[in-house]
Amino acid sequence: MHKYFFAFVLAVLFCLNSCDTGIEPGEPIVPGGFSGTVTFSGTWPEGIKRTHLVVFKNPIQTTEDFFLPNLSFVVDSIPYKSSFYKFDSLEMSFVSILQLWPGEYKYVVVAQSKTPEISFQRKDWTVVGVYCINNDQSKPASLVIRSDQVTPNVNINVDFNNPPPQPPM
Amino acid sequence: MKKISLLILIIPFLSSYGQTASIKGKVISDKAQPVIGANLILSGTNFGDASDIKGNFEIRNIPFGVYNLEASCIGYGKRIIKNITVNQSTKSFTIVLKETAFETEQVIISASKYEQKLQDITASTAIIQPDYINRRNFISFDDMLRYIPGVQMNLEQVSIRGSSGYSKGVGARVLVAINGIPLYAGDNGDVVWELIPLSDIERVEVIKGPASSLYGSSAIGGVINIITKSKVQSPVTYFKNYIGVYDKPVHEQWDWDNKYRTFYGVELTHSGTTENLGYTFSFKKFDNMSYRQNDYYKRYLGHVKLSYSLTPDNYLLFFSNYLYSNRGNFLYWKDSRNALVPKDDENGNYVLSNRIFSGLIYHHKFSEKLSGEVKTSYYRTNFDGYGLEVTSSTANLFRGELLTNYIASDKVILTTGLEAAYSDVASNIFQNPEFFGAGAYFQAEYKGIDKLIASFGLRYDYIKIDTLIGKNALTPRIGFNYKLHDDIVLRGSIGTGFRAPTPAEVFTSTAVGGGVGVKENPNLTSETSLSFELGAQYKYSSRINFDMAFFQTEYNNFIEPNLTKEGDIQFINLTKARIQGIETILEWSIIPEELKVTVGYNYLWARDIEKNKSMKYRPRNSVYAQIKYSPGQFDFGVDFRHWSRIEEIDNALVEPPLALVVDGDKRVPVYVTDITAGYNFLIWNIPAKIYLNAKNIFNYNYVEFIGNIAPIRNVSLSTEIYF
């Protein structure tokens, strides 16, 4: 009797467990990148300490969204008073721990700061150019990153005389 | 001639009729200790005896014949030795009785800082007997905790009823104590489970729910009190060894070594006694190659315990444990295709550590009504972690406690105490903070109303961490236990709790790999809680016991690790968190002392109120089931546990942009089944046991924490002898 009871319990457990083996190896996902040119027009503001091309996962809704984890990638600093800047994100990562994983990134901008040290205060940053649709900086375009591929022609025009709408400060 | 023939025929009968003999022997436990007061009866007769103080017995004047001998004693399984032939050549016997779990009414626990019956307590409590630890060949104490309903382990971090998530052991919310002396490190407040000497455990008491009103800061989620064995009656040496092997991983691409990975351990313990002195010396070595790369460990544990009786009622108890460990430092898998391999830049990292934990307890009985204890302890922890950089920490923690129990009347028991602790830390990751804490507590138990036991407790604490402003906390608690019916006991409690941040949570400043660091937070403040529990125990019959509890805890300023906007991890205070749940346990002795089934179910609803989402690493549903079948000298068992899929994890570590743990979001419901088979036998009159354990028999792959596959199927063989 007891042997049957034991066998029954083991059979039930076997059925519960035999359906799957739990965690399985997934398909490899490799970070991707993007490349393009940032073109500057107008007069550079005085006192700029750093200018970066920055990728955000989602549009900026609050001041906190300007930083991690919504902040997804930062391209190396663009030299002061450049007239254009060609970039390739795979070779120009400013923050080594950030990688562009496959997916859609909804807000890609050029931002500037005047603080001597890198600031994590939203008010210290000004958005001067937006990756956008039909050159309308009020309509940000999405950047799509694919695994192990570089998305080309991500071009941004920065017109210091015609700044884009600022996200929440 | 007829007369002569008749005489020849009846002479044998005449010679045996009226001839008697004795059965002698000794009754010992399965740990080679004499069993006092065991009843020995020849079945179907009035012949019997009871074992004396040395376990010896002698049944005299037994007519020649064939008999069955029954041996039984409270706390031990009954044993029948069949077909004993009693004649002139009858030999003496050594009878080994297996210890069994006590019935609920018989269990005395001391987690409330005074001795009381388990059925009289006002909080949900679980008791674990040592035979369960040996039978299952648990190598470390935390392995055992995974099988207690309401207790959850996330890697090495314990959580009772969802009190903790995972923070690498830092800032435990469950107070673990040995003989009532807390065992938490002076720097990060973690519990090193391997430091607990498993072979010297008398019982483990698990209080599910806040106990800050008695134990202070670290007990906000519950208490695990480990009671070590009392003095042995006669000298005994215990030897145990085990050897085990991990199976190959289910997925071929996970097979990083192409070899079977092994683990083994050996332990030698000697306990003895003189007129006033009891002593135990123990040494243990355990070695594990692990199923994962760079996850090995080699450990040595030494344990000494001395118990000196000054008078029959007054004694000194000293114990000291020393642990040396050399282990690989596996943090996260490389990815799900390399789930048993660490990230490349972490491969080869290792940690050397040594710890010594010593306690001295003086118990004095002033009168039948008044007794007191002085408890002091010293805990030194040191580790050096080797990787790209060396991390190190050394902490010295000193504690002292004065405890008194006063039986004011038949109806009132008062417990009071004073406690103080000081620690200093020298570390390149926790900085060099000092910690000071002091507390005073009071508890009254009142039995003045028929069938009702009421308790009230209040504790005041003062905590000062280095240069931070000192914090005060007042934690009251009231509870009741009401015997509604002979078979139904209701219990309930409401109380507050608090937990001061540990120096590690405040001051840690280090890299954790992948470019991510931990950042200090001097603004971290204590978390507080308000808890409520209502439970009932229903004894349906002598064989079926049912327990159910509803619980709720509201936390304020709950401390959790969080990702900062700078990309660092920092401990912060959540505004509010709420944990609610139901716990049910059914125990059914289908055949007393032979076949027992235990089933437990927990529903946990843990919410971050501020963000309105689940709290991290808390499964909503969990099921535990145990079947123990012990026919005669055999032991068989099946253990099963299930957790529903964890809803919330450290997403910031898993998801882009950091993606520190690649594929870290892979998690599944947990289904783990273990089986045990054992045999108790005598070898040269020495009690011995042999156990075969197969754990995770279906080789199911799951994680308790992101990027950490739990142990795959493994089989071990352990042997124990007492001589």
C-alpha cells in the first residue's frame, strides 16, 4: 500500500516536472550601433564645456527621464565650435557600460552643458538638436537598432538660431 | 517399561518447565546515547523492565520460549525485535531507538526568551529537528531553510514571509541566533550559514513575523533561533562523511567542463562529560567543485563547546566557531547560453575569509521564581576579495545582554533585558565606520483568563552609526493565544518593528563589475513596520494537524537597493511597502511514526506602494510538500517545493542600457523534487546510518536570483557513525 502511495506521489511529481526543463539557452543578442553626421549652423554659445549626442529609450516626460535608466547611450564629446561631426557609435562610446541593444529608441538629441564637471541635474543641460522627421524638431524620429548591425544615416542638424523644444526641466 | 518410556518423554518438559532465563541489554539512541526510561516488554506477557540511567535493562525469570521484544520510549520510534529465543544461551542485546519528532504539546521553545510550550505561543513558529538535517544531508544550514513553509532563500539571503528581497546578504531582516545570541556580521549584517555547526543542533526555532519587541533591529522579519545540544550522558564520537556528484547539465551547450563535478565533506565530533563539565569538539572540512565555473569552495569549520555546571541549576556555557573559506566568486552568468560560466572579466575572482564567533552564557537560578542570564559574544569577520581590485573588510562585533525571567505568580511571567552592541569596521569598501546600539526590553505573559494567554512586549533601542545622528526606536507588541476548543487554538498579534541600516548599506562604495558601482548613502534612515497576524491551529485528530495564518506588514522607509541616475547602485528608503499573505500547513501522520505527509502553501502579496508594483524577488505562490516514510530501520522521503515565477527583479541590471546581466530576465516557476533513502543499522554494536540523497531529480533549471542557475541534479551518499 505504502509503496503504491510513494509511486503515485513520484508519478505526480514526474508529470509536474517533465513538461519542461526550466530555463533554456536563448538566442544570442548582440548590441548594435548607429552612424551619421551632426551638422552645426549658427554661432556656438559661449562657455560650453561639453556637447554629446545622446540616445534615450523613451521621450522625456520628467526630469528623471533625462538620466539612467532612460538614458541609453552617449557618443563621445563633440569638439567645441565644430561645424560638423561624423560619428560611429560602436567606436565612440562615451560611457563604456552603456550599449545599444536591439530595439526602438524614441528620442535622440544633441545636448550641451556648461558645468565644469558632468552634471546629473536636468537644468544643466540644453537640447540643441533633435533627430527628427522632415527636419521638424518638434517631431522626434525613432532610431531602430538591430542586433549586430549599424544603422546608418542618423543625421542631425543643430541650428543654434532655431533651438528645438526643450523637454521638461 | 511404559513408565520408563513416559519418564523419558516428559523429562525434557520437566527440565524446561520451571526453567527461566534473563534478557539483558542496553537501549541507546541512534546517536549512541543511553536511552533512559525506555519500556521493554515481551509481547503478550507481563514480563518487562525499564532502562536505567545508563540505558541498561534486564528482564528476569522468563520461561524458556520464543518471544517478541518491544522497546519504546517517548521521543523515540517504537522497535520490535522478533523471535528471540530465551534459553540458557540467551545473549544480551543492544537496541537502537530512532529519535522522532516530538508531538506539538511536548515541544518547549525559548525563542521568546523564556521557555514555553509551542502550543502556547502567540506567533507562527516552526520547529526543525536535527534528524531532518542529517537525513537530507544538508551541507549548509541555509539549504535546510528552503524547505520550511514561509521561509524563502534567495541565494544566501533568507526571507521570512517576504521580508527581504536580495541584496547580497546585506542588511538581513531575519535575526539568526545561536542559543539566543545573534549571529550577524558587524559590517554588512549578513549571516554566514556555514558557520553554524549542523551536528550540534538540538532544534531550530523559526518565528515567522516581526520580533523587534524582543530582539531589536534585525528581527523585523522574524527570528531563527538555533539551540545547541545539551550535555551528553556518556562520551560519544561522531563521524560523518559524504561524497556527491553533480549530473551533467540538461543543455549540452552548458557543459563547460565535460567532467562530472564532485563535492565531499568529512566531520569528526567528540562530546564527553565529567561530573560538572560537558564538552564538544568538532572539526569539519567541506569541499565543493560546484556545477558552475569559478564557484568552488573549500571550507574548514572548527567548533568548541564547554558547559560547566556550577550547581544543578546554575551553569556556564561557552561556545566558539571558527570558519575558514576559500571560494570562487561567481556573481552572474555570462549569458543564457553560458549559464554555468561567469562573465569573462569575473572568471578567476575569489574570496578568502575567516570568521570566529564566540559566546559565553552564564545562567543563574536565584529561586524557583527568578532566574537570569548574562550573554556575551564576540564576532570577528574578515574577508579579502580578489579580482581586478582587492576588496577587504574586517569587523569586530561585541555584544552583551542581561536577561531575567520572573514568575510573578501562576498567572504572570515577566521577562526583562538590557542589551548593548558595538562594532568597528576597517574596510576599503565599507569605509571605517563604528556602530553602537543599545536596547532595553520588557515582556509580560498573562494567563489569568481561562484558556487565554496574553502577552505584551515593549522594547526601546538606540542606534548610532558612526557620524550619523543617533536614532531611537520604540517597538511594542501584543499577542494572544486562545484555546477555543480542545482541538482549536487561535493566536494573534500586532506589533511594530524597526531596522537600522547596517554600516554596509550606508557606507559601501565599491565597484561590482561591468562598470557599475555601489554608492554610499549617508541619508539612509531606519525602516519601520507595523505587523498584524491572525492564525489558528486545528487538530482534527491525533494524526492530522492544520495550521493557517493571515499576516500583513506595512513598511515605512523600506530599505532596498536602487539604480541611481548616475548608473550606480545605492540603498535608498522606499516610501511605503505592504506585504500581505496567507500561510497554511497540513500535517498528516498517516501511520504514526512511520508515514507522514506535510503540505504547506503560501500566498504572498508584496507591493511597493509608491510605484504600485510587486516587490522584487518575492514569489506570489509557494508550495512545500514532504513525505516521510520510515518503516523499521529504513527511511524514505520525498521533498517537493514550488514557487511561482518571480514577478519583479532588478530590471535596471538586466535591461538596456546597462544590461549588466545578459539574459538576466530569464526566470521560470520553480519546481524542485528531492528524494532520500536511508538505512539505520548496527556495526559492531555501533549505531550507523547511511543515506542516499538525490536533489533536483528532474534536473530542472531555475534561478533564485538573476543570472544564477540553482544547483542542478546531484546525488550524494553520506554515512554516519556514533561510537
